[in-house]
Amino acid sequence: MQVTRSFALLLLCACGALGRQSAECARWVACADALPGAVKGSMDAAFGPNGNCWQNMATMAQQCTQQCKDALAAQGAMPNAPAECR
């Protein structure tokens, strides 16, 4: 019984932010929605609160979070970037 509890705890810890949208991706979704000509909600399927990024392995969630960080940095550096991207 103790081994089963320990294994379950290990699985929970290994998942990290799995199941939850990262703060960086929440910011990226808001930024993407604020871009001129953007289709509101176009990033939700991947990066939104119920997106694919948070449904699989923890490594995928980490990769998605890095993609969001990179996209925010790129958009934030653009002249006249919306406030949501800075």
C-alpha cells in the first residue's frame, strides 16, 4: 500500500503544471488576441486554459511555455506592440 501511495505522489509531482495553463501562455493568448487583424481565440486550442499543451506530458507543457515566452518577447519588441504583449 505504501508503494502505491508513493508512486501516485511521484506521478503527481512529475506532472508539474500539467492540467493548468502557464502564466506565460495566458499572457501570450491575451497578446495574440490584441494583435491587429487577429482572430480572437485562435491560440486557445493550443495555449488556452483547456489547450492541448496542458493535456499531455509535463515536457510538452514546458515546451509550450517556452514557445509562449519566445512569442511574447518577439511581439513585445515590435514597434507599436499592444500593451498586452509588453
